[in-house]
Amino acid sequence: MSKWENVSMSVIRRMPRYYRFLTHLKQIGTTRISSKELSEIMGLTASQIRQDLNCFGGFGQQGYGYMVEQLQHEIGNILGISNAYKAILIGAGNLGQALALNMPFGSLGFELTGLFDNAPEKIGTKVGDLPVYDVRKLEDFCAREHPVMAIFCVPREAVETLSDALYRQNVKSFWNFSHFDIAMKYPDAVVENVHLNDSLMTLCYRISNGSD
Amino acid sequence: MSKWENVSMSVIRRMPRYYRFLTHLKQIGTTRISSKELSEIMGLTASQIRQDLNCFGGFGQQGYGYMVEQLQHEIGNILGISNAYKAILIGAGNLGQALALNMPFGSLGFELTGLFDNAPEKIGTKVGDLPVYDVRKLEDFCAREHPVMAIFCVPREAVETLSDALYRQNVKSFWNFSHFDIAMKYPDAVVENVHLNDSLMTLCYRISNGSD
DNA sequence: TAGATTGTTAATCGATTAACAATC
DNA sequence: TAGATTGTTAATCGATTAACAATC
């Protein structure tokens, strides 16, 4: 299934940033760019940019550089953003609603197909055009709709039971905003953690101790 | 000002995770733990844990291990969570409100002291107990209250002007949820980016190409 | 052709892991 | 004292940077 093997996480995590900068360059009308120029804009070395891109193929032209639009397109393909992986979101609180309403899932390779919560006053309401379902109907929904990815915006205590149920239903990718470390439980799951508390603590450390 | 020099970013970013696991261990009543045991719970090597901790001091006891509560406390100190750095949040949309209402700023080294927005219908309303101020009063507020950190929950286009103004007012730490790369503009600023789109794209890549 | 810039190999640097002496 | 586990030095591994031949 894997088109590219042995690409390190460090490289993968830089790809969306390339995509972002190239999208912006395209918007402001830049058509061509060298690794040197891009490196100055992004704060990387030209060498690293060429190494990163050549993990996936040769997208440039010697003596000339890279075509912005083409490269942006290629990186979009690499990331797989034209997929529409069915995703569900669990926990329609403030954060869950913010994500459901603001994330451009369609441009990021996903399609949000269901919201779930356990609070009676939320069940049946709508967030954008998606209804909030009773979390007790989660397994039924999965059996019927076969989502691929689940977003966790629930308290730590709720995650273990929920992720067990989802894993049984073959949902093995998680975008995890909770404090529970899902990855430790399911070795074959794909887990992307967004630990906002950790991020803020890191910032606190850096303020306290100077940036460098 | 810096208590510890030459601690690498890789180590710093692991500290909040140690803090999180130790807090949980404490809650479930574990009083003592060896680097070996902790490594199994966290999915690291015992060696790495000992190396990481010894960047900041010797918190263990040979032949015995680490006292959970004491170590948790020490890491809290290292991270500086007993500070109350004044923070402001700009952009009181869904995401901004979610952060203002849900983040336990007080336990993470910060105190949220002001919210700002440019939408007339939001100005004057309250989010939790904090009023939303007119973003045009941002500089006045900074001159008076001297916040240290700013949280950006606004569109890319708005960030550059705002961060310039804040930088002039000596706000040089940013928790950045926007797509604008603040760090490139102010070399001496402390910037912690939370690029949710990038995170989701990375997840998409990993689903498309297998986790490993 | 000459100049520029890629793709790729080789060198360096930093981070992780292993090993072990110190010591509780 | 014997056993266990740390703190720390040394070895390994991987990621970044530098160099340069290929080539547009």
C-alpha cells in the first residue's frame, strides 16, 4: 500500500509546512523558486529541502529550480489530501464544535461524517450541518458507515472505552486531543496527538529559561 | 536568567509528557517508580528517561528509583508551571472561546487576562468571566497590563499587523494557532506553533502510506 | 557554451541507546 | 553484604549539512 518506504517522521512532519508555504507563494504569484530562495523564506537549509523532496521524487530541474504550482500539487498528492477518509468526532463541547466548524476537512484528506456526545442536551442538536448523535449509537454508526478516523475531544476517562469500541469496528486512526495516550494501547493504530497542555507547558519553560 | 543551558528541544518537549504520566501515577497511588517501569508505561527506553532527567539534576536514588510525587513536583518546577505569566487571546471565535474556556492556564504557568476581537457583535460580550475587548484597544491594554504572551486565533492576514504591534509593546511570546509563521519575523521571540492543519495532513499521509 | 541549480553521495553533527561504575 | 537501579561515559544510530558531479 505504501508508495514510499523508509521516509522518516522528521521529513513527513515538514511536508505540510512546505505545502503551506508553496500555497502562499502560488497565491502571491510566484511561479518558480529555487531551494535556496525557499530555504531563506522558511528558515531551513537548501540542502534539507532538496533531501526532503528527493525522498519522494525529483520534482525540480537542474539550473532552474522548482515550479511552485507543480511542486505544491505534488506535495498535496504525497500527503494524500485528495482522499476523503470518513472521520467522526467524539465530544461536541467547545473544542469539538470549534474543530467541526473551522477545520477544512475536505482540503486535508478527510470528510467529517458524524458527531457524537453523551450529554442529553446536545444530542439531536446540530453543529454546522451535522447532527450530534448519542454516543451510545457509536458502534451502530460505525458498522453502517465505516469511518476510518476518529477525533477525540473528550475527557481522559472516556477515551479508553471509546477507543476499544472503535478499534473493534476497525477504526484505527485517531486525532487525539485528550490526555490519554492511545498509541500505547494499539500498536498498529495511527495516532496523531495534539496535546495542547504540553504545548503550553513547553512555551512556559521557554519563557522561563530563555528561548535558547 | 536561564537555570539550565544547552537542554535540547527534544528533551524539553518530552518534559510535559513525563509530567502528565507522573501526575496520573500519583493519582492512582503509585509512590515509587524505576526508570525501567516508567519506560514500559511510556514507550521509551529507560536510558532515555535517565538521560532526560539528568539534564536537570539527579532526582533518583540508586538501587531504589524515583519518588513519583517528588519527581512530578520537580518537573513542574523545571517547566515553570507555578508562574502566572499574563496572557492575552486574540480572536474570540469558536477556537478562541474553546481555549479560553477549557485550557487550565493557571496550572500551566499562565493567567489569561484579556480577550480581543474585531467583530462588533462580540466586543463587550463575555467568555467565561473575561470580557471581549475591541482589538483596537490592544496597545492601550498592553501598555497598562504588560502581558507577556499572546495567543493567536485569528486568520493569517491579521497576524502580521497584530504581532508587530505586540512586539512593540514587548510581547515576545506567542502561542500561535494561525497559519502565519511568526518565528521567521522576530528572531528573539518565543513561538509555539499549533498548526492543526499540518497535524491533520500528517495523519492523512500516515493513513495513506501505512504507519511505518 | 557558461551559469545555475538540482539530485545524490560523503562528512558532520546531534540524539538515542548501551554499558558500567557508583552507591543506596 | 548482596541486589537493584541510578548517574554518566562511551558507542551507535539517524538526521542534517556540505560538497560536488550531473544536467538543464
